[in-house]
Amino acid sequence: MRRRHSNRFRVLRSATPAFASVVAAAAYSVGAIVFSIARGPETADLPDFTLSYSQPSLYASVDANEPISATPASLPVLEEPEIVSTAQIRPPQIENRVEPAAGASTGQRPRIALVIDDVGLDVAAAQRTASLNAPITMAVLPYADASRDIAGLVREAGHDLLLHMPMEPLGLADPGPHALRVDQTAEELQLRVRWAFARVPGAIGMNNHMGSRITQDVNAMRSVLEVVSEEAGLFLDSMTTAESRGAAVARGLGLTALERDIFLDHAIDTAAISARLDDVEALAQLRGWAIAIGHPHDATLDALEDWIGEAEAQGFEFVTLSELARDLTTAEQQIIEASIR
């Protein structure tokens, strides 16, 4: 079991300015946003998912030098996802085009959207993630050998499925095969994104794997997100840099656009992950909702398995990204309608 921290509104030393921004933004958000469709926590056990896929090694991917249509081959483990911004908490940013749910009712429970990135390289970890006893969102890397099978696993479990698109970082870390880069033409960028969506069938949207360089490039992101608009409609900016323009470009194109609030496991350490989970609770209580990104590390999954039930017992509600976007859309429309009466 996780050790509970007494001060729920503790601020990260490395993220004091960002959290201050959240407090300021929350003064508006808490008074304005009314959440809808309150529902009880899911307690039913998920089915036991077993993939028939046989993987020769723990990590596998396609050869970066092969053409996009090539057959996947094994490669070494990739670098950990880069995070350029030291801020662990981001102020709220939301703009979307999702239609409000019919007959939505208001609810007061703070909502948490858990996103697990880097899914696909470890099949067992993907199965364990899909079995978490809460609605979550899983972001699958397109170059993983098992990407299509795991996409089916995610859909069958009832979770939201995202394409986790490799993008160029600012540093020297390798984002993986067929990554999007600023020196590529608009046509090449769009070809790679379409290829990636085909590798993760049923994805409702996309978020970036690394990408601190390309997400700052408005023209490149416009080319990329035009395809997302055609294929899915939702973009989650992982905010690997505070200078990202991804969400802003997505809004301009009419996509559902959300931004990551808290990274759970930049430090893969039990105490550090527990502290970040406390931050998720604090932000969700303060603002009404929070978006957290983690990865399928054993330490992260151990912590989540212990924490989900505890958080539900304290009144938090877990939702997928599409549920959160839908409810925020409903709340925004209610505010607009009230203002013109």
C-alpha cells in the first residue's frame, strides 16, 4: 500500500512557478467548470487478456533504415522519454470539438485521466496495464512488432487507444524508427503519420513520444495534425517542453486538444511516484480534473494497482481522455448558454 502524505497540496520544488499558474487558473476553473455524467467507480474485473503474438525478445521495433512498408525487425531498447521542461504540473488548457453527451447530469467528483505511454514494446507489461481496474488511456508506439495486436487488446479492455507518435527531440535521444523531424517535407510527415495510424488501428487520437523540437515548429505540427484531424480527432500534448505549440495548432484545426498536467515516473522510484500521485490528487481536488502520464514500468504499475482503489474510495473518479474531453465540452457549452440568457 502507498504511504499517504499528509499535505495534499504540497508543491514540487522544481515546479513552483508552474503550480502557481495552476492555482491562478483554478480560481477561474473551479468556479466555472461543472462536471457532468458522474458515475461510480468500475469494480468489475477485466477479462484475462492473452495475446497469441509471440515476441522473441522483451523489446522489439522496426528498423529505422527500412522503408515504411517494410517488415518489422528487432532493435535495442530505446532511451527513456525526454522531458525538457522541469515543470511537473501544467495549467489547464482545453479546446475541443467533441459533442456533449445527451442527457448529461452534473457531478462533483474530481476526475483523473491516467495515460500510459510507450505501450507495445513489452507485451506482458501491456497486458498488465490493460488489466488495471479503472478506465485509462493507453498510447501505443507504432513501430512495436505487436502494435496491432496490442491495439486490439486495448480496445477490447474498453480503454481509450492513442497513437504514441515518435517525434524529434531537442537532445540526442533516439525517438525511434520513422520519427517525425523538422527537416522532413509536409508530404513525408503526413505519410509517416498515416503509416503510424495504420499500425495502431482504432486509435481515437495521438500524443507525442519525445518531440520537444518538432512540437515547437508550427508549420510541421500543422502538417502532422491535419492527418490527426482526418484519422481521429484528439491530440494530447505530452508537454515535453514548455515551448510546445502542439495544442495551440490542434485547436486552430478544430481538434480536441488537451495537455498533460503531471508526469508520474520521470524518476522511476517508488517514493517519487507516490509523491506524484499525491500531486495528481491535489490538482484534481483543486481544479476538478487532472491528466497524468506514466509508463509501463513495474514500479509505476505496482503503485497504480495500489493507488486506484484508494483514490476511488476517497471520491476520485477515473475517466478516459475522451470522457474527460466530452464532459469539459458539456461544461463549456453550459457556461456559454448561461452567459447569453
